[in-house]
Amino acid sequence: MPQKQTFFFRFGLNSLISYLLGIALTTAFYLAVTIFTANAFRIPVEVSFNGISFPISDYSPLWTGDAIRLIFIAGPAACLIWAFIFLGWFLMLPARQIFLRDLGFWMVFHGFNLAFGGIIAGVLTSSGFAWFAKWIYLNETARFFIALISVFLLGVIGLALARPALQGAPALWFIRDTQRWRFVLARLLFPWLGSVFLLSLLRLPVLPLHDLILLFTPGIMLAAIIAGIQSHRDFELEAQFLDSLEEDEQDMDLRERLYAPPRKYAVYWGCLLIILLGSVFYRIIFSTGIIFG
């Protein structure tokens, strides 16, 4: 396999691995916040292949107005905060921290998706966020309008994430204008489409419509990112990659080294093993459901 194709194959595989790790960590945070909030109202939470459920009667006195409002807004609100925290972390990382920047970008991405994509999925399926909206007395028209605003916000966020998406590349060589389409495929489209297939397979035989929609709402941000990166030329990002050069490369022609392919770029095999073991653990543990609280 030619060197260029080899590097982009590894880049795509690493992007998929980071995408899956990012969604796993962000979803675990979402679940933890929801479980903690529900338990604070003495409401147990069951986590299984079917998603989150509450094993108490719908007519239980535990379902107070405050409980309903806080439980169903806590997860999306926390993920929004999560996204901004990791965005700041991502921007502070040096270019040499390739894996951390890659993972940080996707945790920002998934934080925004679980916040605003969760609103869209909740409104469309009358679940999740829709319960919060009903208990602050928003009618169906108002809920639909909020979902449209969420679609718009995901698009705006995608445009804002275009530059970070480019900055998260392992080297400037990957984002050269002449091969930007390869970058789009390996960095953005392959991880998303691959994750849709793998996560759908992992959830068989049950995949609730709410969760299925959440797998596709990232497409809104990705479309905006792809549109946004077309306005960024590679030479505009040269300063971002200066600290990615090795010390023995500083005396060489700077522009030549910046645009050269990386000397080595390995697959995140350790992280891939963690994902595989985590998937097996998930299938075994959550096949019957676990009750918290």
C-alpha cells in the first residue's frame, strides 16, 4: 500500500477509535449525572440495552414536578458544560499531544450532540427532554420550535468546530488543500458512519428510536464542519503545528518539514483493545439491566 494511503488508513482508524472512546466517555458522564439526579429524589434508575428506565410506577408520589424537570434536563445541561470544558482543554494542548487532541475534539463534539441532539431526539420521540418541556408547560408547537433551534445551533457549532477539526490532525501534511477530501473522509465521515454501524450492531436486538436518532444527529454538525473547513487554507494553520516538529528538525527548511508526512504514525492499538473489552463487558453486564438506587 502506498505511503499516502497507509497514513490515511491509520488516520481514519485512529479517528474511529477516538470517536468511539469519546462517545463512550461522554455517554457514561451523561448516565452518571442522570442517575445521581434521580437518586437524589429517591428514584431508582435501570440501565440496559433499552437505555434508561425508571422501575417505579408512573403514578408514584416520587414523581414530583421538580423531580421530572431536573432529571430530564440534568444530562443535556451537564453535557453542554462538559463540551465547553473539553473545548478549553483541547485548545490548550500542544500539537504534539496527538492522541489527547484527537480524543478531546470528539468529547467536545459528543458533548454538544448529547445536549442539542438529545433535545431533537426527545422532541421527535416524546421522551427524554420532552418530559422536561411538558413540565415547564410548553405546548407541542413550542417544543418543535426548540428542536428547530437545536438543529440550527448544531450547525453553528459545527462551523465553529471546523478549525479545531483541522488543528486536531497529526500533522499539517494531512490537511493540505490538495488532499482535503481525504482528510474529510478519514477524519470525519469514516468515524461517524463506522460508529453508526458498530454501535447499532452492539445494541442489537434493541435500539430505541431516541438513541437511533442520536446516532444520526452528529451528521448536522459534520455537514457544517465540512462546509467550514473549506474556508481554511493550510498555510493559515502553519503556526499551530510548529511545536509538533522534533527538535532535530528545527534547523531544516521549516516549510518543508511542516508539510512533510510524519516519520511515524501508529494505530492506537491499546485503545482499540479497551474498546473491544468494553464492548464485551457492556453486552454481558447490561443484557439484563442494572438498577442504581
